[in-house]
Amino acid sequence: MPEEKSGFWGLSLDGDAFALMKNSFNRMLTNMLKTMQSKEVEEGSITLKLDVTLASEIVPIDAEGKKTRTATKPVFEHKIVVNVPLKGEAKGEAGGEGYELIYDPETKEYVMKKISGPQLDFLDKLEKDKLDELEGDTWLACAAVVSDMAAKIKGEADNDEL
């Protein structure tokens, strides 16, 4: 902390006693604004708390310490808290196309089960048999083609039912 020439510290917000607090506040405000702008957050807050404690202390007046006086010793502690609520989101899906909801009496819970039927079972077996014969990049390319074909065939079957 910088000391004034007279040995006194100014006890106003603009005084030297609070220079560290003001510098910290300004630095944290700047960081908060940068974060809000980069994360596209519209609201945030910065809180400054200043705790003041006054304690009495006996101090000597003379060199021998025979004469004393009571001095009030001030302590100023600050705490700065920044709050920028960042919203996070994760999305995913389970089930949907090709699955049905059924009750499992054994576990006494609802479960998802792959829908089975003659057409779907045939496509699953066809896809598995074809893919088992392939390796590497060829396997990946064929897997995508077979999967697309199965989806198209299933879509046509669903449209026929309408």
C-alpha cells in the first residue's frame, strides 16, 4: 500500500488505504466484462464487501513504557465476488425410431425394446451378414449404405401402412 507523505492514510474510497481494494475491484470488473462478452452472457454481478474491525490496543507513550494510552486499531478486510451465470446445455436422445416402450414385469419397470417384425429382423440380419464380410474403410462405407437402404425400405413400408 502506498503511504502518504504525512504518514496518514486517507480513509475515504479515494484514499490510499483502499488503493489495493480499488485496483482489485477494477481488475475483476474488467475480467467479468470480458467473460460476459466472450460467453455472450447478458447479466452478471460484482459484489464488494468491506469488513471493518476496530480493536483497542494499549500503546506506550514514553520510551520506558511507563506511560500508555489506548489506541483504536482499525482493520479493513475486503472481499470481491464476481458472479457470471454461464448456462450449459447438453442434448442427446435415446430411443425414438425403431424402439418401443414396454413394461417389464420381471423388473417392474418400463424399458425400451427394439421393435421386431419380419421386415425389420430380415434387414438387421442382412445388414449384419454383409458387414461381417467386410473390413476397414470398405466396412464403414458399406455400413452407411446398408443403413441408409434399411431406413428407406422401412420408410416405404411405413408409408404403405398409411
